[in-house]
Amino acid sequence: MITFEGVTKRYPDGTVAVDDLSLQAPTGAITVFVGPSGCGKTTSLRMINRMIDATSGRILLDDQDVRAIDPPTLRRGIGYVIQQAGLFPHRKIVDNVATVPYLLGWDKRKARARAMELLELVGLDSRLAGRYPFQLSGGQQQRVGVARALAADPPVLLMDEPFSAVDPIVRASLQEELLHLQSELHKTIVFVTHDIDEAIKLGDTVAVLRVGGHLAQMAGPATLLSEPADDFVREFLGKDRGIRRLSFVPAKGVRLGSAPADLVVDDDTRPLGWRSNGGLLPYGIFDPERDSLRAALDAALLSPNGTAIAVDGDGHVIGVATRDALDEVLRRHATGPDEQARESDGEVPVTDPRRAES
Amino acid sequence: MNDEPLVRWDWIARNWDNGGPSAIKTLLESHVVMALLPVVFGLLIALPLGVACARWRWLYQPTAGLMNVVYSLPSLVLFSIFLSVTGLTQSTVIIPLTFFTLAVLIPAVVDGLGSVPEHVRQSAVAMGFRPLRRLLQVELPVAVPVVLGGLRVATVSSISLVSVGALIGQGGLGNLFIDGWQRQFYTPIVVGIVLIVLLAVLSDGLLVLAQRLLTPWSRARRRTA
């Protein structure tokens, strides 16, 4: 647990970057600091590992004031990932990853063995280990950055806009990867971004900061979407809040009907399309076990007849959800946003890469 | 003089190693010593001084200014000044040339450290490097290509400048020029020029080789950039 207690950062010229910030980043969860530039999100992050020292207030790591710990020692126990990856250009990938183990005095063989494990963990080919950073793509460098931050197995990970310099497709896959890693590693992660969609996708808790370093709202992503605290947060969240909130409602509750006769399937009961005079019409699928209500609704919109096809993990048809069936669930969520939102905050956001962005 | 060949090989053969102080081989050796020692001393002084200038920026302008003034002085003037201190010794050449080297190497070290990307420096801090280790293991290694660039300039100019020392009797191969002009005899002059150029090309080649071996990451980066 990372606790901010009335933390203020005031620069000598009078600029207040962070103003009386109090919040908690729970252990084992991803807390996102999001806001426009100048909101003090990066400053707040950097005060945790003392890259910047607070003017007043305290930051506690578990129960210890970070100010009581010698900065290099503190930092070796906290993983750090930055935007341009910040890899050392003169060191091979394996040695970049082994940076903190070397600093901690591990012997070279052990440090490199650990680095190789991590390259595998973040999905990088072991053949890249002997290369230099410039020989890797931006996305690969960013994975190396994550591997390096995890090398000494720190309980806390600080990530400062780590994915904002890569293209949207790579960014989406890095985000998925991070959620996947987190589901195994359960680190206490503080993640800074200016991208509200990224915040909502990754955050278990999202702290929205406004210019001048004030905390505007701190809540789970679903609550944030359904109950923005004020106009600033509402505006910052942007359009389509209602639809986006459905990403946090599991599709599991949708009543499924049996497949109608005009649904054409192959020998293996995988969908082929809707029968019509001219041939097959397009269709949309969702997996009730894994997908969100948003994905189910999207699947319905993709079918000309408005019926979403439910499939299992292997793509076999298990039923259909008519628009009426979807409506029932939607109405339930429209009438009781508060309880529903809170309920789903506790769950891992639905992040099926196949349809998350559809 | 008209039927005199430009190069008299027999003179070279006789004077290559004649045992005297004016033997070509002896002059070549003293030239190498007087040209390269200033570069070595210069590097040893420029590294800490450059690091200090990069660390405390206010130090850099006065230091660079002083070095530029020294650099702008004709080498002969500096040699004459030191003549009164160190007399007719190699030091009279080596000390001023060390200053010239500093004028090139201090900015090279400062620029080299400045070439370290901010995100690299920041991530080194965030990983938990202490300042000295960060300097030795991250900042200086990343600065190597720029520093080596300065070292190449310093080395070649030092090799060339040693010859001026001939005017005070400590010029290495430069003594061959004086000899040649005085006697209107071109062979020593040609020998001097050829050997100095060869020395410069060889030293520069060795430094390029060193750069490739020391910084494989930088050569490849330039190729792909």
C-alpha cells in the first residue's frame, strides 16, 4: 500500500505542482493517475521513489515514510518504467534487464539468468538478449523496460506514460500484456497517463487530477464513468460514457435463446452467417463467459437482424441473445447504476483482445 | 640544384639510423613521444575537469574561455614562454601541447556527457544508481563516441604541432624541415612531411579501430539512423 498524506509540492518560483494530495494506492492493484498536462501526475509518481521530494506531507510505503529511506536503496526496491523506455544504449538487452540485480550485487551469471527469465515473461525472443537497444522496435524496447523494472522482483512498480510513445496497435497489445502480467504477479502498480481510455482500461482505481495538482475524483473505472464527481471529470471522460461503462458489466447475465433456424453453422458448430435469399448475411459473436455487455451489444449491432451469437471459448455456437434479451440487462443497469457499478468495480475489467476495441 | 632529385634515397638510407641525435629514427621517436604524451595527459586532465564542468555549469564558460584564449595563441609564443621555465627540453613542447589538447578535449567531454539522453540519465537514477557509479557505468560510456571524436582531432593536431617545436630545437620530425630549408635540400623536408602524415593517419586509424571495438552500439546506431 502506498499512502499519500497531504502531500504538496511547491517549487521555489511558487508554482504548486501537487496540492495537498491524500490518497491510497492499494497493494496488488493498479492505481492510475490521470489528468491533463500540468496536473502533477508525474510529479506525484516521482515523489514515491524520491526522484522529487515533497515540500510537505508524507508518502508511506506500507508503513514506512519514504523520506526515511536512502534514495538509491529505496529506488532499487521499486520498479520504474518511463516513456522512452530509457534503456542504456551501450548495454546489451540482457544486461539492461539485469541492471538492478547488478546494482544489488548479484553475481553476473545469476543476474543474467534472471534477465533471461524476464525476457521470456514479457514475451521477447531470447535471441534479442545479445542485441543493443537501438536494434529493437519501440514496442520491444518498452517490453525490455518492463522486464528491467521487474528484474529484482520489486513489490511496487511505477509506470510513467510507458506506452504513449508507441503506435496504437502496439500500445493495445502492451496494455493487454500488462494486465496479463499483473494477473500473475499482483504488483502494487502506480500508472501515470494522460489518456483516459488507457486509465479506464488498466486501472483498478483511477485518480483524476486537475491542473494545479488537485485530486478531482478517485474511483473505480465503472463508478467514474457512471458518476463523475463534477463537470471537469465529466468533460475529461469524454463522450460515450454510457456505452463505455458497459465494458465493466459482464455479459454473463444475458439470457440466451437457442439458435434459430436461419443461423448457418459449419460441421463444427462454428457460425458462418445468417441465411437470406441472396446468401449469407454478416454476424457478430460474443463469449458470455469472458466478454462484457458492451461486446455483446456490439455483436448484436453487427448482425442485420439484431441478434448476437453467443459462442464458447473455442468459437462453437452456444445460443443467441436477441435484442430483447440484451435490453433486459441494459435496463437493469440503467435503473441501478450505483449498485451495479460498485459491484463490477471489484472485478477485473473485461479485456478480451479480440473485441475489446470493437 | 636543378638536376637534384626531389628525394635522395641514399641520404635517407644513411641518416635513418646514424646513431646521432639527428637520425630520422630518433627524430621520429621523439616526435611520437612529444605528440602523444600531451594527448594522454590532456585526456587524464580533461576527464575530471570536463565532468566537473558538466556537473557545475558555471565552471564551464570560464574554463572554455581560458582554453580558447590558450588555443588562439600561436604555438610558438607558448613554446617561447615555457622556454624560460623548462628550457630546451621536451617539456617545453609537451606542456603547451597539453593545453592545446585540453582546449579540444574539455568541450568534448562536456558535449559527450551532454549527449547522454535525459531519459537514460533519469532511468539510471530511478534504477538506484548512486552518482559516481552512474557516471562511470552509464554517463561516461555513453559519452565515449563524442569524447573519441575529440581525441581524434586532438591527436592529429598534436602530431602536426610538434614540428613547430623545431624552432626551439625540440621539434621531432620538424627538425628535418629546418635542416632542409637551411640547406635548400628537399629530401629531409619530404621525409618529414611523409612521416608526419603517416603518423597522423596511423594514429587516427587506431583511434577509429578503438572506437569500433569500444562502442559497437554507436557504430551500428549511426548506420541505421
